[in-house]
Amino acid sequence: MRKMGWWLVLLTSLTVVWGAGAADKASPGAAKPSLTVTTVSPLSQNLTQRISANGSLAAWQEAIIGAEAHGLKITEVRVNVGDRVQRGDVLAVLQADTLRAELAQAEAVLAEATASAQEAKAQSDRARSLQQQGFFSNAQLSQTLAADASAQARVQSARAMVQLQTVRLSQTQVRAPDAGVISARQATVGSVVGAGTELFRLIRQGRIEWRAEVTAAEIGRIQVGALVQVKAASGQLLQGKVRMVAPSVDAQTRNAIVYVDLPAATGSARAGMYAQGEIALGQSQALTVPQSAVVVRDGFSYVYTVGADQKVSQLKVQTGRQSGDRVEVNSGLKADARVVASGGAFLNHGDTVRVVDAPASQAAPAAPATK
């Protein structure tokens, strides 16, 4: 009996020790954090409101340069497509031999008329003198004065003909009406052109514009002078301003055109290119979080917040505008939430985390200055 009691005491002691160890392992307080994270608070800041639009780049104004003289042959073409020209530069030269001969003939007629007019003037002066002395009748004086006036009229007519031939001769040099870039050329050496025949097209001042298509609902929100950022199909980014909003809406597409002035030096951007852009509408207050705090799963955006029990909660949010490395949260998040700054892709709802202080370099930035 004494020996059996000793074995019962030993067995009871072992059972108590094993039970205590098992209880320790099953204790909830022994669970380890799944991730070490830093938290940030949502930041309220001013963000620019923008409208996204598509459209084409086009010449600001395109001048059509044609021939003014008729039936003349082109003897020289001095420019080609893509050349930059200044106002008054000679673009093409037409054959001028015939016009020079006609100008010389007109000048000879003017010289003859001038000589005749001088003779008629001298005779009218003598007639006045003789009429005062009683040697000329009034009728004879009137005839002499009429001849003088007729001679002066012939001089004016001859002088006008010289001016006309001078103008026609100057038209044998086709000149640029403004500075700009040659965008098209139809002139060829040896061809005979008629008056009004198109020879060149010129993008005035080398300026192009973006013609953005916006919906009818967005027209009233766009102001003249608003800043615009345009990305051409070549990849070049251009900064411009709204010059004009079309006064009417297309009846077929229900869209309106917004004309945006772009800088003259457009680099790789060319008229006719497709372009995307954003039109600034102003600024408004927004709640933002770091872009690294937003996790996209199955097409939806989520953020993770940490509660007082160090457990994370997955919140579905709706994001909006971006400013640098921060994203606007339109709904689904409170302003006083503790948001996991990064690493949310490795978390699940209900995970336990260990929160550490963020380094000084990752502290919440101050609100950016108004653009």
C-alpha cells in the first residue's frame, strides 16, 4: 500500500506539470505578430481638380499662299516642306521677262505723255497772256486749256499703267505673308500657274494648338486661361492654356471643342497627332494617404487600419486624384484612422501586427503649395 501511494503521487505531479505546459501553449497571448508595420494618419490637403480629354493637335492658323500673276512659269522654288521662313521671304520666283517688257513700254508711254503735257501747259500759259492782251478770244483760250487738261489726264493714266506693271512684276516673287513653317508645297519648277493657284501652305508663327473634345456637361466648368497639360502621341509633354471654348456642341457626338494654345517650340509634337491631356479646373480639399498604403485586389482598392488590439482591418475605399506619391481617398476612410503605410499586400483582415514608429524620412509631409 505504501509503495502504491508513492506511484500515485508521482503520476499526479506529472499530470499537473503537463497540463500547465499545454495551457501555456494554447494561451492567446502567446500569438506572434504576422508583420511589423508603420502607420500614418490621413492628410487633408488641397488638390487640383482636372478633366481628362482626348483630341488632336492642329495648326493654330494655316495660311494658303497662291500665285497672283496669271499664266507665268515657275522658274525657281526656294523652300520645301518643314522649312522655317520669315515674313517677306521669297518662296518662289515666276518668269518675269514679259512683265519687264510691258513695264518698259508703260514707262515710255508715260515719258511721251509727260512731254506732251509740258507742251500743252506752255501753250495754255501763252494763251492766257495773249488773251489778256486781246489777241486771243475766249473760245480759243478754252480750247487751249482743254488740251492742257487732256494732256495732264494722259500723264496720270500713263503713270497708273506704270504702277500696275510694277505691281505685276513684283508678283513674280511669291513671298511669305507671315513667319512660320511650310506645311505643304505644290509649286514645281517649270509649271505654268494661274491666278489663285495654291503653291504653299504655311503654319503661321509655327504655332500649333490642341483641340480637346469634352462633353456638354463639362463645358461650364472650363474657364478661358485654365492651365492644361498635354501628352502627344510622340510622348512629349506640353504645357498650354485654354484660349477658347467652342460656342456650340456637335449635334452628332454631343461633344464640344476646347482650343488650347501650345508653345511655338513644340519639339517632336506635330500637327495632326493624337494627344491626351488634362484641363485644370481649380483646387479643393481632399483626404490623402501615401500611394504605398493602397492595395488593389480584384479591381478594388483597399487600405489596412490598425486598431487598439493591434489587429488590422481591411477597408474598401474609393480613390481619386493623385498628387506626387499621395492618393485622394473619396470614401471608406475616417480622418483619424491609423493606416498601414506599406506592406498591405502581405496582410489579411484580422492579422495581428507589431507597430513601430516611422523613421523621420517617412514622416507625413506637409500639405503641398497651391499650384
